[in-house]
Amino acid sequence: MTSRRTDLRVGMVGYAFMGAAHSQAWRTVNHFFDLPSRVRMTAICGRNAGAVEAAAAKLGWESATTDWRELIARDDIDVIDICTPGDSHAEIAIAALRAGKHVLCEKPLANTVEEAQAMVAVLEGSGATAMCGFNYRRVPAAALMRQMVADGRVGTIRHVRATYLQDWIADPQFPLVWRLQREKAGSGALGDIGAHIIDLTQHVTGRLIEGVSAITETFVKQRPGGTVTVDDAALFVARLDGGALATYEASRFATGRKNALRIEINGSLGSLVFDLERLNELQFYDASLPAAEQGFSRILVTEPEHPYMSAWWPPGHTIGYEHSFTHQARDFVRAIHDGTDPSPSFREALGVQLVLDAVQRSAESGTYVEVK
Amino acid sequence: MTSRRTDLRVGMVGYAFMGAAHSQAWRTVNHFFDLPSRVRMTAICGRNAGAVEAAAAKLGWESATTDWRELIARDDIDVIDICTPGDSHAEIAIAALRAGKHVLCEKPLANTVEEAQAMVAVLEGSGATAMCGFNYRRVPAAALMRQMVADGRVGTIRHVRATYLQDWIADPQFPLVWRLQREKAGSGALGDIGAHIIDLTQHVTGRLIEGVSAITETFVKQRPGGTVTVDDAALFVARLDGGALATYEASRFATGRKNALRIEINGSLGSLVFDLERLNELQFYDASLPAAEQGFSRILVTEPEHPYMSAWWPPGHTIGYEHSFTHQARDFVRAIHDGTDPSPSFREALGVQLVLDAVQRSAESGTYVEVK
Amino acid sequence: MTSRRTDLRVGMVGYAFMGAAHSQAWRTVNHFFDLPSRVRMTAICGRNAGAVEAAAAKLGWESATTDWRELIARDDIDVIDICTPGDSHAEIAIAALRAGKHVLCEKPLANTVEEAQAMVAVLEGSGATAMCGFNYRRVPAAALMRQMVADGRVGTIRHVRATYLQDWIADPQFPLVWRLQREKAGSGALGDIGAHIIDLTQHVTGRLIEGVSAITETFVKQRPGGTVTVDDAALFVARLDGGALATYEASRFATGRKNALRIEINGSLGSLVFDLERLNELQFYDASLPAAEQGFSRILVTEPEHPYMSAWWPPGHTIGYEHSFTHQARDFVRAIHDGTDPSPSFREALGVQLVLDAVQRSAESGTYVEVK
Amino acid sequence: MTSRRTDLRVGMVGYAFMGAAHSQAWRTVNHFFDLPSRVRMTAICGRNAGAVEAAAAKLGWESATTDWRELIARDDIDVIDICTPGDSHAEIAIAALRAGKHVLCEKPLANTVEEAQAMVAVLEGSGATAMCGFNYRRVPAAALMRQMVADGRVGTIRHVRATYLQDWIADPQFPLVWRLQREKAGSGALGDIGAHIIDLTQHVTGRLIEGVSAITETFVKQRPGGTVTVDDAALFVARLDGGALATYEASRFATGRKNALRIEINGSLGSLVFDLERLNELQFYDASLPAAEQGFSRILVTEPEHPYMSAWWPPGHTIGYEHSFTHQARDFVRAIHDGTDPSPSFREALGVQLVLDAVQRSAESGTYVEVK
């Protein structure tokens, strides 16, 4: 690293699953990508003093604090990285933006449309750089999928089918964690994993969801620890602008499906399939090939020609889940340096929030609801 | 063949795709299964004299006629096998039943609920044996799927996801064939292939669809030959009795998907996946295995322990699409001999018709519609 | 069928597994392919009078006999179809050829090189049409594989890897059947299934095996019924003319592999993979595509553009194991009518025999042995 | 990190592909695993001053030097990590061991049996801890494979088939890099990737290769830059102690296969399959299940019950290639602390060298060669 690079000093709030993933990204990004700034892991924040000290040591942060307001007030922090449950996103992000910090906020952007709108409003007058953490956009195979759609390789999109399936609460004895409480999480499978497929399909297709017909369900209402107040599963059919039809399904009761985010796109000229459980692969059907040679191909997305991959290993040497966060960090660091609006912007993330809201209203009313 | 077996004399109406498949089944069934009757391919019927003569020769029928009423009136015919488009099913079947014939009727049972109800009404007073041709029930892997659900191997069903995807009209220049005309076909992808996944999911789960929220679309409305008057694609979410949630999608615009009938079931104890493009396989996830050994297994459904398979080849030697019709013939011949009600009965097929009707009403109204 | 077609009257010797497969082919071939002759299943022959009578009834033959010499002597037989164990192939085939019959002989052609040479010698002066039953050449995906190699789609071949794996005698308590006795079967896995991959790789690549280094083993030497006198598994590395290197493995002890004939070819421009357990598919890697889009594609070999498939069902509707025999019957009937030399000819099958012999000599001597 | 942990100070020689992979491992290991020592990346060594300075900055090392002897002489270095080509392994490792350093040496251990023997001899009197970098042993799915074999889940092993296929020099215009020169690399595909499958199969089965029959080839002998003096591909059949038969193939000419290390084991009770291109998965066939339910299952090796995985992400969240090096670092750090002999030891790596030597002698002599 040359001395001409400036330091970019990060303060992170939260240190659970997302905190660990973000930490690995901040630690790694400068060692694989040439960036205009050098990331420093300056401070980590959490409510429990002992736990946050231990997390600082384990995750490699220079200091720890229990007060996020103090963190935001520090002069030696450039970026606030929000890894807390959704109920605190708006308050922390707005305070950070007002203090002149750049903000990386985990998804979903907020627990309600109103909060998300407030975040967008504060950001847009602030001059700061802000981004929402829909990290799967930066899995190389998903980025390649978007690029191929943009390049016209599938033609006019007719169908999208998206599932995000997990099974970690299929056992009725699994306890009531915060992700199962509406006041903390906003919604259940819908906001947690459904938000990912809403964002990712809109991103890779370049098309927005116009309206939805949804059903949701809570299969197990009482668990050790109390009452589940969010959905266990959310399913909907949708119309996209441009005329495509889509199915969406998010569930935490799909036995055997561990992290099965799967997106298929069918267009007039071809099809594409992405599966997060095999995230180094993209399937492509090219209907312009000779009839006898058409078939779904399995592209191993490990070539230097593929998005982000020239930074890593030789062809055939695969990457994992956490790399999507490193790519996110790379692009966020560049956007801050360049003063450009990163994607997913808070406005795009608000768009996801509007879809989540439409899904909930559709499920309640039993009618087709337009997104707006 | 011993002389003690009686002949079962079949008259078939229609000689296109389904006619060829049924002919191969009638020709083959006695050579692989021990049956109480010997099938005779007595007569084939079609409107065009020259074409039906050629079909009789090609498909191996003893005689040909152009008048289905004459066929039904013959004394030397025991079974009427209806392989015509849906608009003539009710008329032919009702006449055949009134003439004392047994009836095998291709799916969907009829083009409207009213026709299907009339068929059931006539049948139920007749003493005849009648069956609807949802042949995929008798793909061994699908039959095994049903058996494993019935044996409790997946526990309480939480999710069903079913697609039947084809791409044969994705090209806007594909002409207006009868399957694209409402007066002939009743509906488009919905009744043709959507009916299969409605029937098959209800059959394998033992659960009925209670209500649906649907969208349908005709992507290409004008084709060489005229105006398309049916849906190109139909998508819906559904609730099943017993509490499961389901997604369904039928489309003829899914580029690269040729005959992709795929059903996944997630239950509290396991999951099952069937894919018609790999019809000799069934995937099973057994959540009762040790945690470190759980995974989706690919059962090659070619063992003598698997439904229908002891009649065919040694393990690992696969069968094809047409074998489902041979198995259907086998079970129908046995039901006639035994005087039992075969499955899918006309009443079950009427149930499918009620779902198709609910889907169309839901798509038109933009609301959740109960099946009844 | 028009009256101008002549009848082709078949007499089949043997009625076990291969007899059933051939019967289904003879019964079916005229109903899916337009042929210059109409096949008649005139007579079946076996040593046990009761059993052969039952087989005639079950498999659909017009008459039965217990004496193959009598069968060959009949005037009303045009073709002798030999489905017996390998030890009787040479005697029956030579007698049939001398009697002016056409001959279809199951593989391997004989149990020894000497027998095979004698068969070729008799044939070549006879004017008869003769073919050896390496049926897998006529699985459409395998036929497509050959065609693509011939069309230069993989360039210069560098590697071939071929396995034929089964597991039906992995249990030491499986009894001593004829296939485990040298005097009946000639060899074990080597001649039974190894012969298939030797023939198929030579056929699809157009290259002959020049030399081999082999090991063989009999894992279980004593079984209920007596001593196993053939190999349980045979493995060898080989050089092909043109410079490619190859690995071959045939085993009946590969637990979980039921009928796993798998061939992969790597060439300078691409690769191809065939797997008999998924016989409707062919994988193709096209190294001439843009780097970012290369991948192994899964061609579903069910299009009318694919070998033999226009005779069967619409795209995506798969075929099974037995269809390869129907295709074999089709091509044999045509060759008889046209007076052309069918492939695999007896001479080609003798070539396979020479490789089998080289493998056995290499395994015995522990040295690289040239095929000659 | 608590102050009670001692520092373990690493000096690394080499900074190319392996240097980058090892750096990421040293940087990461303490943040995911609780270890008795804290790794410090003290110094990096390479011959070119400018390049090694840049590498130090990029890869995150505290200092850089151009003289490996100086590095070894430093008091503040505990571990020498050798990431150079094979021709320098012996000299550096022996010097390091004599200087009292612990040694991690990339594979293959050396370019000749003699060098490897010398390394073992020096080590065994030294009291130091030394390990050879066969990193794939520590891919969790491979580690699980070994564990399941050891637990008797496949019974008596009958077959092993191992391939390591790449295609990076299939283009004849690819230049003459050091890996294509015998004096640098010792051998070609054989020592580079063949060594991995020799080691990994011996490790997971617990069985040693007893003898081999091999062929090798250099397909393209002249390249830009000079003459290729190593093999492009090496294939052999082998006998393992315990009676299993095996096939091995290593090639850099397998078009479309990028990093295709694939191992299949067939035993009397089950089978296992590992494929490095899908390194988060292990396939298992359990022949003790009911016959109708047997099949190859795809175990997603991301559960906390799986080796190494509790340190990483929730189930279904996959890891990549580089994690195997982090696991290697973890186990090496522990072994140093505990004073235990790590695996693969230099003696085990010498065993691999003996097999490589036998393969070369067999290829040259055209005979079966025993390993000794």
C-alpha cells in the first residue's frame, strides 16, 4: 500500500452474523482489490460491554463501544456500517447521515415504508454516500446474470421464478428468536429472505414488480419463548413492468433447503438460472444456437472474464458466501471515493420496501395489490 | 397367453399424439404385465377417411371408421378410448357410457365444469368403468412419491411447488393450432399442462386445493392463422387442505424447458422432488437421518421394489415417457375386470376441472377464489 | 402398411433378458419407422419346451421350437436373431450364415478371438447381412455424440474416459449364475460390459485402441453354487490411434452404480459426456464460445433434429433403454433391404474381441500389450 | 485476543499463487478459530526486491526480504512457509529445520525421492514440527469423506477412481512457464495435480497404493518459449493395500474441466463421491437403506456437525477454495503448540513421492511397478 491512499475509517454497529461477515469483508478487501482508500476497522459497537469487547478481539476491530451515538459523534470515523436488526436501522442511519457519515445499512432498509422514506429523505439532502446491503447482487454469477440480461442474451423476459428457501425453524421446538418477532424484525421470511429475491430479481432483470397476489402463513404460532408474530412463509405471483409474469416464495419451512435462493429467467432468446447453494455456477440456455446443440449450460463463474473474479484464484478455484460482502465493500469504497451513488441505493431499497408492503396488504385482503 | 383370458376389444377415437401413445400402450401391455384380459386393438376412428386408414395401418389397428357414433354402436367393442380435443370429450363419453361401453378419456376431462358434471352424472348410473388419462400418475417415480407421502416419509406437508414448463410457442411465428383456440381446447397452458400438475400434486399429496390467487397472460395474441384465444401462461398460489401452501405455474413460453413438469414437496420430516425430464429419478431428503448425513438423494427408480418396474428391465435400465400409458392401460384393464373404480375417476377429474375454473375466475377478478 | 412391402421373418434363439428386449424391438419397429419390410415374429427357440412355449406367448411369437438347427433349416425364416450366452454364438451364427440367413448376434460376438475370426470368415463369403448387437450405439445421445465428433465439434481428441459400472454381485451371497462362469460367458465384467465401452468409444471417436495396460480382479471367488471363474472388474489405461489417452473400467462391484455406462471425450475444441443412466441427455462443452459463456451444457436429446427422435414424441418427452434395440432393428432391416454392410459389422465386433484379448493378456503379464 | 496467547511469527518464501492463498489463511485463521497462538505475518521473501515489496504491501506482511537464508537466520521467525517451485523445497526446508524453525512446505514435498528422503531424515532428528501442504485434505467435504470411511460407512473398499483434470495448457500457444520445465517442476500434471489425488485417496481411504501401470504423454512438445520437458497427462491403474482397484488420471488438456479433482469410492456397504468444483458437497450412497430408498445423496457440507464448519456461517452458506488453507493453518498452529506430528507429515508426503516415482518408472518401462 502506498502512502498516497487515504484511510477510510469504519465504525460498525452490531456484531452477530452480519457483523462477522462484514468484518471479514473489511479485513480482506484491500488485499485482493486495488482501491483508492485503505480500510481501517476503527471501532465496533454493541450494547453489552463484555460481549462487544470480545467481538472486537475476535473480529479484529481496534476499539469497542456500547453507545452508537458516541460512535457517530467520533471525528475519526468516516463510515457507519449498520448490522443491527431492522427496528433500529432508521434511527441509526438518520443520525449517522446527519453527522456527515457515509452509511452502509444491512437489508431490509427498514421495518416500514415510512422509515425507509425518512431515510431516503435525509440522505438526499446530505451529500453522504449510502448503500443498502443486498450483498447477493455481488455474487459473481448473479452479477454475470444481470450483465447477460443487459446485453440482450435472453431477449424479452417472459418469466421470472424466484425462491428463497430455508428450513431452520421447521422444528416446532426451535425457540422464539428476534427474527420471529414483528417489533424487532418487521416481518418473517418475507422481509428477511423474501427481500433478497425481490431485490435481486429487480436488479438482474432491470424490471420492477408492478403488482402482487400473495398468501402468507405462520405454521407454528407458539414456540418456546412465546408467540411468533411474523410469517413463516410468503408466496406471491407478480407482474413485472415490461410484461413478464413471476412467482416468488420465501420460507423457513422448506425441509432440506438450507439457503436455497434460486432465480430463473425465461426470455424470448434464452434463459438463465442462478442457485445460491452453487454460487460459483450460472446456467444459461442460448436459443440462438443450432437446435441440436441447445441445452442449459453450467458456466463455472471462475474465469478472469467474470465479474470480480480476476482478483481471486485461477479458473475452477471457487469462492464462498462471504466474498459477496468483500465485493460489496470494494464497490462501496470506490463509490465513496468517486462521490457516485452506489447501488443498491437507499431509493432502490425503498422500492423493495414498497413491494414487501404490497405483499402484506395483498395477503391480508386476498386481492391483487399494485406496488406504489 | 392362455385361452382362458377374455379379449378386451378397444375402439379409439383420435389418432394424433395421444392416439399414438395409447396405441403403443395397448400393443405392449400384455407383453409385460400378466393381465386377466387380452387387449385387442379392434377399431380406430377419425373424421378423415384417408388419414384414419393410414393411421390404422401405422398404429396397428384392425379396422378404421370415420363415425364415432358407429364405433360406439358396434357390438364387438368393449372400451372407447377418447383421444380427441377437449371440446368433444363430453359428447363422446356420454354416448359411449349410455351404450354400455367402458371409457378411457384423455385429460382434461372436459372443457367446462358443466360438461364434466354431466359426464360424472351419466357414469354414476351406468355400471361402466371409466377413467381419465392423467398418465403421469403412473410414472414409477411419481407413484413412488405418492407412496412415500402416504407412508409418512415427509410428515406434515408444508409446501408444494409445481411447474409444468414448455417452450413450443415462444416463437411468435408459431401458427394458430387447435390448442391455441378456446372453442377447441377450453384454455391454453392452464388446461393442457396446468391440469396435469393440479391432478398430480393432489394425487401425490392426498390433499385438495382449497383456494387460489392467479394471474394469466397471453403474450402473443396474433399468430399466423388468427387470434390466440387462450392463455399462454397461468400462475397461481394456493392453499391446500391440511394447511400447506403451494405455487403453480404452467407456461408454453419457458425457453429451454421442454417438458419440465417438476413437483417439490416439503414436509416436517422430509422432502421429495420429481422432474419429468428425468422421469426415472426421484429425489428424497430424509430429515430423520443423522444431521451430518442428510442430503437430497437421487433414487434411480428402476428397482423391482419400485412401482411397475418389476415388469421391465434390470436395475439401472431406464424407461421412457410412453411407459406411463402402458401402466395406465394395465390398471384400467384390471379395474374393468375387477369391477373396481379406477383412479383418476371421472369424479376426481371433475375436481381438477373445478380448480381450473377457480384459477380462471381468480385471474379475471384479481381476488383469492375458493374451489367449489 | 402397404402390400408392396415384403415380410421379413425373424427366428430368435434365446428368450431371457436379451430375448425380451429384442422382442419389444421387433414388435415396435414398424409402428414408429417407415421401413421397406414388415417384420414378422415367426419363431422363437429355446431348449426347454415348456419355457419356450410360455415365452412365445408372453413375448408374442407365432411359434416355438426347442431345436435351433431346425429353426435355421426352415424356409420361412429370413433372419436369425441370436440372444444366447456367448459360448454358442459362433456355432449358431456360422450355421445360420451357411443356411443363407441374415444374422443379428448379441455382443460380445464370441468368447474367443478364434471364434470371432471364424464367424467373420464365414460371413464374408456368404452374401448375407450380419450385425453385432452393440445396441448402445443407437441411443440417440450416443449417436449424436459420434456425429458431433465427426463434425469436428471437439477437434483433436486428447482424452477418453469410459466406465461401465454395475453393482449386482457386490453381495457375496449372490449366486453363481452363468455370467460368472468362464465356459459360458468367456469373461466377466470385461466381456459383458467392458465390451460395450470398448465398442462405443471406438465408434464415437472413430479411433481404435492401440494398446493397453490392465489389471483385473475377482473379489469374491466362492459363491453359492460354486467357484467364480471370471473377473469381477477390469481396469485399463490405453492409447488410441491419433494420440489420445484413455482410461477404461468395467465393474460389477460399484455400489450404487446400477447401469453407469459413462463416456467423456476431451478434445482441443470441446468435450462431450454421455451417461447411460440419463440416456436422453448429452453434455457438450464448446470451447469456441466466448470465454465468459463456456460451460458444459445439458442437451436434452429429444428434438426432431436428433438421431432417431423424429419418430417418437414431442421435444422433452423421453425414451428408455429398450428404444436402442428398436433403432438397431430399424437399421438392420434397412441394411438387409439395401444389401449394405450394417455397423457394427462382425469385423468391427472382432476388433472389440481383439481388445478384450489384449486386456486379458496385459492383466496376466503385467505389461503394456498392443492390440493385434 | 487475550494477552496470554503467544505470537507465532511466520516467514513465507514465495509470493505467487500459493503465497496469496497462504497469506489469506494466516490473516484469517485467528478470526474464525480459537487458537493457542496468534499468527503474525512477520516477513515475506522473494528474489526480486521491487516485486517482493509490492507483495508484502498487497498481501499484508510486516516486512520483506530477498534472501531466504537471511529469513531463516532471523530470531523473530518461528515458522518458515515454503511456497516456491519444487526444485527449492528441499534446500530451504532442510536449512530451516536445521535452524530450528517449524516448516510448512507446499506440495509436492520435493522433485525427487532422494530430496524427500533427505528432508524426512533431517526433520526426524530436529524436534521441529513440519507439514506438507496437501490442502485439499482440509476441504470439509473431503474431511467428512475420510471420517465416513473410517466410521465404516462404505465397508470394504473395492474401487477408487480419481481424476484431477484441468485445461489451462490445451491451447498449443500457451507459453513455456516454469510448471512445464522438468528442472523446476520435477514433472508436469503428475507432480502438480496427480500428487493431490494420490495423497487425497490414500488419506481418505486409509489405504496405500501398492503398484501401478501407467502411461504418460506430452501432447504439445514445443511451445512459445521452448521445449516442454514434463508430462501433459498421466494415467494409471493401481492396486491398493486391502485389495481395492483404482484408476488415476491427471491432465492439463481436459477441455472444460477447470479444477476437476473428483474422487469416487465404492465399498461393500456404500459409496462416496467428492468433486472439488462443488467443494461444499459430498455424495453418499448408503446401501443399508431400504432398497426402494437407496440413492446417491448430495450432502451440503455446511452444517455445524461437519468438519471445520462450525467456525464459519449458518447452514447453506458456502465456503470456497481458500478456506482449505485456513483450515490447514489452524491445524498446523495447533500441532506446533501441542508438539504433535501434523498430517500430512513429511513421511506421508514422501510416500506420495514414491508413488510418483513408480508411475514414472511404469510409464517408461511399460510394466506394472510396485511402490517402494
